[in-house]
Amino acid sequence: MSKVSVTVPAPLPSLGPGLNTIGLGLALHVHVEMSARLDDKLEITVTGEGQEALPLNLRNPVMRAATRVFQKKEIAPAGLSVSIENHIPLDVGLDTIAAFWMGGMVAANNLTGNSLDRDALIQLGLEAGLIPEAIVTTLLGGLNVCMREADGNIIYNSLEPPPLRVALVAPFLPDYKEKTKSALPQMVALRDAVFNMNRLSFLMDALLDADYELLEKTLQDRLYQEAFTTHIPGYEDVIHVAKSQGAAAVTLVGRGPALLVFASYNHNIIANAMVEAFQDAGVDECRFWTVPLDGQGVMISLS
């Protein structure tokens, strides 16, 4: 095979009460094109989101992933041309790194004979330290529930939700990552753990049935999100504005700072109102996207 093109969706990890458990695929994508060269050169080009931040050498996450596959299979082309077109925003809570890594792994696997199956790719992702629900979501899209076993392996179930549309609202907070790097609580109250557990199965029903009323009741967390949302200026006001404009439920995207909005209509109106609320809270830069959920997962084209 001389060229392979791979497209993977944006994985949203730890949806609502599903900390390290539930992943959701959004229709924001990274496209990776990988082709063998006749010489021994490595050529990498990056366009789109974060293009200035991604290295153009072996430290590039797509290349790091491809290298793992080549080492596992003990085969590699002499040289490579790699083109990365990224439409997944960095540093908003989506697991962009997992998308880069799994896109690179799938591309490298197909470029060298596609001998690794899905479970083998998932295992390589786990060995690289990627989040289980993010790995599975990049490959399968949709709604995914993951459980890590004592031996480190995972059990997962992938479900296809209806074609819901969501809004993603991302305030630009330059010091957010530094402020929240140690925010995840190490111990939680039993009542808070029970609160989350009570909502998990009903959250799945709400998403699969597009039940916005139930979604509002179940897309809640008491384990970790407050530790992060306290570092988001105007958070409570932004949530109030979103719901006043018709949002059914709003939750943190991963560990933030972006917010995910579920609504049956008026996604652009809701998102614009949230941007204005962030501006009122002193956040000068804020972007939003309105996108459907991704139900396809990884897409591969060979030539």
C-alpha cells in the first residue's frame, strides 16, 4: 500500500457523571494522510487547529503513534510523507491527543498491511497512556462505556445515539491548564459517588432516546467538575444564560474549560448568548461550534 487516508472524530471523555467511563464522539475531525516515500526522508505538514503547536518531526503525536506500530510489526517504510489536517480545537477538554495517536496508529497499520486488529490497536493506545474511553471513541464514534479490569485491559460497549446536535463553547483561558493541573480530587464523599452512580444508566437512556428532559436530570456530576468550573470566569451566569435560551443541559467538556450544550433547537442562539455572557465575565476570546454527534468512528481510504 502506497498511501492511506484516515479520519477520526473528536473524543469527549468523562461525559457528565461518567468520569473515566463514558466517551462521546463529536463530528469534529482530524484527517491523517500517510504515504511511503522512495527516499529516507520524513516530511510532515500540519494545517488547521493548533498547526503552530505541533512539531514537524518524530515528536509529532501522529508520528509517535506510527512509530509504535512500526516497532510492534517490525516493519517500516524507508521514508514517509505525513499530512495532518486538524479540525479539533486543542486545550478545550476534547482528547485531541488521542485523536492524533489513534489516527497515526490506524494509518501506519494500514500502510504496512493492516495486520493489527482493533483490540491490538486499543492495547497499543493503552500502553501509550491514552484514556480508554477516548481510544474507543476515536475508533467507533458514538457513545461508549469503558471499564478497566484489574489487569489493565478494558471492556467496552459502543452504542449509537440518535443524530443529536450539540454546541461546544470554548472560552480562551491562558492560565486554566496551569490552575487546574492538580484539581482532580483524590477522595470524594460517598454520597457524591452514589449521586453519580444513580445517574449513569439513566444518562445512557436519555442519550439513546434523545430525552432532553431526562438528560437535564442526569447530565450532572458531583465528583470532579466543580474543582474545574471554579476556575472558569462567569460559569454560573453562563449556564443560566444557556438555559434561559433553551438549553436542556450543559456540562463540562472533559476537564474543560469548554462547555457542551444539549438542546433540541436554537444551538447558534444559545452559543452566541453564552459567548456574550463570557465576555461580560471578562473573557475576551471565546469560540463556539455547533456539530452533530459522530456515529461513524474512524474512516479509512486506501490508494
